[in-house]
Amino acid sequence: MLPIIYITTNKNKSIYKSNNIFTKIKDRFSINLEEEIFIEKFNLNIFNICIPQNINKQSYLRNISIAKNFVKNKKAILAPKIYRKFDYNLFNDFQKRLFAFSVVKSLQLILRLKNKSIRNSYITVYDSSDNVNKCIIQELCKHCKCIILLSKKLNNMFQLREDIIKKYGVACIITSNKEYAFNNCDFIIASRDVSFLYKDIPIWHINNLHISNNFNRIYIDDVTYSWNIDNNIFSIELLGAILSQFNNNENIENCLKENKICLNEIKFNNKILNF
């Protein structure tokens, strides 16, 4: 299998946004190879490289480029877990689909705990025109018939709705009215800021750096998977990089079942949620 460059960061250190000569030097000396793992079963090398939490886009891309140079194989697969807004653009197709599956599956489990079914629940996706939500909406359409697409880009949404009707037979509600979209749903998938919300609706935050002090609401921004091989607990990003090299990965749910991989933890701000 192709090697994997698993790029992570030290969550205990502060997040900053800077691109000057001083941060270039600081960042360069903060990038290091944390661990090299060999999974004999797959003849797979995983290089865990730690980079700083500098979320300036130029600095982020420069630091990723430096991290890639730690591995000689130029075909190595990236698995970045820093800032999802940027990370997502570096995912391969399978990683994107696994992320979407993870969002929908964890959402489904939480609704079930509330004695609700995903099929009959109203799910608002905001902003539904964001690229990161494309695969999520497609995955939602397989399970849910009540989807609210919230965006100001209504023309794009009308075309998306037509495509969804043709492919999945689901007629989504399209709106630019936030009050309507948030007051008439059971769950929110948010790639934009929704900190202004007061209603206690569960939220799946695509932004994995979002911080909230509202402890009365369920927030999610990550999940992990358990797999009975060397590492045992896998992030979405790393698991996606591994499974993307399997032949039987077209149907994600079947791929997970065949390899005895289970959703393990639902998290927010790196803390495990208990229900």
C-alpha cells in the first residue's frame, strides 16, 4: 500500500493566524515527525507529522508542504487533521465520502437516542452551497426525506434540488431565511457560524475549531472509529486514507462492516460526548 502522511497538531498549544518572517521560522522549527507506524497486515507505513496550529492559509499550505517532504514517496496519501476548512480540500474522494458518512451516521445515532428517526426528521444544512457540504447532502438524501438547504445562493440551490430529485427522489426545501430554517428543524449541519442561535437544537459543526460555552446543547465536530488492528482507534482522516486503497470501498457501510470497523466515539472540542 502507499504510505500515509498523517498530519496532526498539538491541541494543547494555542491557535494563531500569521504569515511573516518570524512565524515562518517559528513554524519550521515546530514541524517534526512524531511517530512512524508500520501495519504489517497491509504492508503500510504511516508517518505522523505534527505541525503548528497556524490557520493563516498561506502558512498552513507551506507547513503542509514541509510535512510532505518528510516522506520520500511522492505518491503518499495525505491525511491532514488540523483545520477542516483547509484540510477538506486535501482529502481524496473516499475521505470526503467517509467524512460525509460519519456526519450522517453520528447524527442518526443522536436522533435515535431522542426517539426520532432520521428519515422523518428535518435536517438543516447551512451553508448548503459550501463545497464541504456537497457529499454530506448526497449522503443525507439516502436516509432523510426532510432536508432544508439554507443559503443565499438560491439559483445554485434550485439546480442542486433538481439534481437531488432526479438521483434520490427527495424534494429538498430551499430557503435563505435563517429564522425559518433553524426554527423548523431537528438537527443542524453547519459549515458557517451559528453562535447566534438560542434554540437548543443539536449542531454538527464542520469547523473543528469552533468553541462554544453553551453546555445545554449537543455539539459535535468529530468522530472516531475502532478497528481491531495495531492502532485500534482511528480518526476519519486516517481511516479514510487507509480504506481509500481497498478494492471494496464503493459502498462505505459495507466496507466498514466487512472489515469489522465500528463508529467508536462522538466528540466535540476533542472531548468524548456521553449520552
